[in-house]
Amino acid sequence: MKRTFRTRTIALAAFAAGVATMAVGTQAEAQIQLTPDSGRYLIQRTVGVEEWAISYNFDDGTLTGNVFKTNGDPPSFIFCEFTNIEYADDPADNQYTLDCWGSDACTESPCDQDAWTPIGTDIPLPASFVLPEGTKATFAGNVDPIFAASCALGGCHDAASSQAGLTLSDGASYDNLVDAMSSQMPMLSRVEPFNAADSYVYRKVTGTDILLSQMPVGGMLSGTQMDTIEAWILEGAVRN
């Protein structure tokens, strides 16, 4: 039993060191892919002498996956929760903070929750770890503020008014946009991931082939704001 405890202690110490390496950004280049449903980024990273295969899950704000050892030892497992995200105008400057837990494999069902051991709190993580290189816009950092300031207004698309059944208030806008059908042109989604031209809300803010008035009523988004919305849609309309 003492040997098992010592082995696990050493493994967790190495695991924590890997998290520290991850945090300071000394890892090698990442391989990142967005899942077809725009629900998560799949990330392959070399962190020190380890290979990390992890998933950034947008719906619940977690980072989960496997840590493979190049020396042939069994893999470890990681579970992290994003506790804070500081958004910047340029997504490359975003700063992420996580709390993380690590575990060995579950040998038989039911798995033991107590197998998870804290390996770090308030871990700073650069945007380069979780965002594809060249990301032009995130939803929370760049797109949602545009809709909140320009469209989620009394009499338009706030929670009380919800013109055309569309609420763009902070915290509600994503589910009312992505893959939600337009009431004015039901053959189109309000936002169709990867396809700005057939996203009705993008047409509304640019005034292209629309019914009724351009959004926002009585004004017009700047070219930069339109470009930001377009970039976010073309990048997959991610809940990032």
C-alpha cells in the first residue's frame, strides 16, 4: 500500500508540474479542431514530456481529457473548470483561469469520485492554449457585447419586447441565434455556423436581402462590428 501511495504521489506531482508548464505557455504548437456541431474544441498539446488530448467544452465551461506519458506509464485524466475569463478586443489576448483535478483510470464500475485529486487552483492559461491561431472573434468577448449594446434595447430585442421572437439580452442571445429559425424568413437560420451569407441576422445587420427594416432600427452597425459578426459566424458561431 505504501508503494502504491508513493507511486500515485509522484504521478500527481508530475501531473501538477505539467499543469504549471501548460500555464506559462512553454508548450509546443497545438493541434486544434472544432467539432462539427461547434460544441467544443479538440486540442492536442505537447506539454513537457507529456501528450495532452483534451476537450474545451463550451456549454459547461470545462476542459477535460487524457494525459499520455511518453515513458509508457498509464495515462492520467484531467478535469478543469474555467473560473474566470478576461476577454480582450483581440481574442489572442484573452486570459483564462482554471481549477483542475487529476485522476488515474477507473478500474471498474462504479468509478470513485474520491479518485480525483486537486492539482491546481487559479491556474492562468493563455488564449493560445484553447483558441485556434488567428481567431478573430469570440462570442462572449466580441459579438454578444455588440448585440447587447445595439439591439437588446427596450422595444426591440430585450427580454420584455423580444421583437420577432428574438431576445438578444446578455446571457440569452446565443440560444436565440445559433441554429434558431428566423420568424421573418423561416427557410433561414438566424445564425448558421460557417455560413454568414445564409444567416438571417447577419443579413439584417448588413441590410442584405431582408424583410422589413435593417437592424438595429434607427441606426446602423459600424463596418468593424459587421466584420466581427461575420468572422464569428465563419469561424463556426462558437459559444466561446
